[in-house]
Amino acid sequence: MINENLLNKIPQSYWLESTGRTNYPTLNEDIDVDVLIIGGGMVGLLTAYQLKGQVAKLTIIEAERIVESTTAHTTAKITSQHGLIYHKLISKLGRNLAEQYAQANELAIGHIKEIIDENKIDCDFETQAAYIYTQDEKYLKQIQAEVEAAQSLGIQAEFVDEIPFPMEVRAGMVFKNQAQFHPRKFLLDLAQIVHKNGVQIYEKTRAIELEEGYKRYVITTDKGSRILADKVIIASQYPFYNKKSMYYGRIYVERSYILAVKAKEDYPGGMYINAEDPPRSLRSLPTEDGELILVVGENHKPGQSEDTNGHYLNLLNFAQDLFTVEAVPYRWSTQDCLTLDGIPYVGQYASDTPNLYVATGFGKWGMTNSMVSSMILSDLINEGKSPFAEVYDPSRKTIAASAKNFLIQNADVAVQLIEGKLSSTEKDVSLKPGEAIIIEIDGEKVGTFKDEEGELHLVNITCTHMGCELKWNKAERSWDCPCHGSRFTYDGDIIQGPAVKPLSFDRDVNTIKKLINENF
Ligand code: FES
């Protein structure tokens, strides 16, 4: 019964459901600014907070509504514990850079708390311990090595052989004094604070082009307005600007899934993640209707999972093994950018683009990494340097050591590009309400979704970013790109970039709909 109800409900994030919507204006005129931030998520707002009062004309533009994309779909764990990372960082990058990463993320936890306290932001902030656990003997040594590595970098890490959760574990590691919160409650208040301090915020204003002028940048928006800026920060998750630095070849994208579960048993406190595959993560979620538990996990590249609903069901099975699940009031999915060496790209966009900055590739650890990004970017803008710039440098030399990963990720993109062009469309299938198929008309692949009223929605499923063929995502009812993760609604509107143009369909729609209705 729970299974059926789960899949009948359209995915919706609790963070969105429990907060009001914003209504900042759209930019319909040309403007001239000192600093432009592209992207009204956690990085954009925190950076604006750090720069407020120091930059005369500071503007944020957001393609849709602020804090509705990545940040509204996170697990919202504020922790420097980013999986089993520190031992790997020391051996791959050396102690100095590993220390920079550890210190930056430890500082970030404190800074988020300071901002909340200073501004008295009511955002369900709670101090929690963060655990990594394993039920698999073969991770025992890795966890021991990780505890030693983290301690040697100044983190208060401890080895544990049991966790407060009622679960048999082989080994674990705890970082105390980590935290969790409600990301939209925090960031919507922060937006009001920066706005009151003179930061202009424009919504429904998508940057579609960036040109390098003489010592300045010109950004064109989808509304036709142009922004002339001395300095520009691209903080829109996957960078849309393709001309420099080949981010499309240095980032890959993964989707994962979240259930908010009501359980009969009490939650013992703490935030958890396992060391092994498939990934599983847990935290509590205080709501007005009582405590829920966030059950998080699964992962796959966008457009590369046949049965997206199955991922929700896998999480439900996991939850049911742990506690008596009484209901699942919310479910949603999320999408993250990952870099080749696991460290985000934060800093100058490319070595020959002075005053153009980027923050991307947080690899599912966006809360502290967003705070760190804001620290680095505001320092670079104000002082031209940051104590954490080297490890996060988007042009770092150490990235060459990850060349193998680069080749694997790009080989996958090449396969998707070619496969999309060769694969045949579905035949002999019927199209039921709520379903989609791909048909071919004069060599053009047409994505066809039938809604509950029987209305057909047609789009050309060639991704407007770099031409890969989109795949249907049944659970979220979207067209997803297997190459760099752009996502579109069944009407072709952009859900998620790097694409900046919606999908179109330029043929005689009525004739084609008639043909489809007769044949499918
Ligand atoms: Fe790059 Fe689709 S997102 S081709």
C-alpha cells in the first residue's frame, strides 16, 4: 500500500513545500554593475552576504526563482565529513592541500552558525554528530585510516564500533559538532537581508550569453537585457559558459533520491552515511506535524536509468528494514555536479579570464562547500587572494593526475552522443496517459508525452546544450540529458542547465498529434 501511494504522489521537496515563494522582479532593462552573481542559490546568496557593503553595485540574477533548484533538493547536512576523503586527499594532493580543504570546511560550519546567530535566523539549525559507518569488513581498514588522516588534519574524528542507530555495523567514524538545518528558511531570510543592504535580486532572468569586452563582461539574458559588469561570478551549478576551460569535459553529473519517512520508532539523533555501495544516508527532519526521517541514496547519471521509480522503492525497502514506516509524506530527487578529483572548482574561471569566477562541482557536499566558495570568492574579489584558493583552484595542476577519470567520463559522453543518433525509436507500443515515447518524424526524434487528460506534448529531444539525445525520466516526468545533466519539462522548459535554451518543436503540431493518436 505504501509502495503504491509512494509512486502515485508527484515528487515534491519538503524544503519547498514548507516555505513561501519569492517574487523578485525580472530584469527587463540594460544595467551596469560592479559585481554580477549568476545564480540565486546558496553560493550566490552567501557570496552576496559577504560582499554586501563592500561593493557599490552588486546584483544577483536567477534563471527561475531563488533557492528553488539544487539548494531546495539537498539533504542539508552541514558537515566537513565528506565521505572517506581525507586519507585520499593526503595521499593524492599532499598534506598542505588536504589541510586547506579540511580547515576551510571546518571553518564553514562555524561561519554558517555565526550568520544564523548574528541575524537571528529561525531555520531549524541543530548541532548533530555525523557518522560514517560500514557493515562490510573490507572497509574496516579504510575507516581506521580515515580517522587517523582526519585527526592529523586537525579534525576531531573518533573511531567507533557501534552507532546510536539500531543497526549492526562493522566499524564507524564520528565527527561531533556538525549540524543540520532547513536550507530554504536560512537562505530566504538571507536573501531579504542582502536585498535590504542594497543587493539587487532579479528572478526569471536567465543568462544565456557571456562576452568578454575591454576589461569588462557583457551578459545577455533571455529577456534580451544586457548587463555590463566589472566582475562576474558563475554560481549556477553547472557553468553555462562553454568557450573557456572546458568545464563540460571536467564535470560529471549524478542524480540521487530522498524520502521523508514517518516512522513508528523514535529517531536516535545523528546524521549517517555508509561507506559502501549503494549509498545510504539518514538524518532527522523536524516538521510542524512531528519528526520525519530523511532516507537518502541511490545514484546514477541523468538519463541513464531505465526505471527511475525503482530508486524510490529501493530506498523504501531500506527504510522498512530499519523501522516501521507509517507513511512517506514527501519524496524528491536531486542532481549534483562532481569533479574529476572530488574537490570543487572555485576561483577564477580560466587562467585568461581575469575577474570571471566560478563555483561548481560540490560532489553532494554543497552546504559547507557553498560557504567555503563564498569565503574564497569574496576574498578574491576584495583582496585578490584567499588562504583556500590553491586547493579549490579550477585550473589546478593536480587535476592532471585525474586524467583517467577525465577519459572515462568523456568516453561516456561520446557514447551517449553517438548512441542517441543510432538508436531506433520504440515501435508497437501504446501510449497511455502519464507515459512518454520517442517517435521519429523525417529523421527528427520527437519526445511525446501524454498527460492525464490525453493531451499530447511534443518536443524535439535533441539537447540544446551540445546535441545529445534526451531520455525520458518516468519518476520526475522530465526529459533528461545523459551527457551533462540538463533537464527539461515535457513541454520543453529548462528545469536544470547547463542548457540555456528550451526545447522546441517547429512542425505542424496538430497534424502530427492526429497521426500519433491514430497510431499509438
Ligand atoms: Fe550537454 Fe545535454 S547537457 S548535451
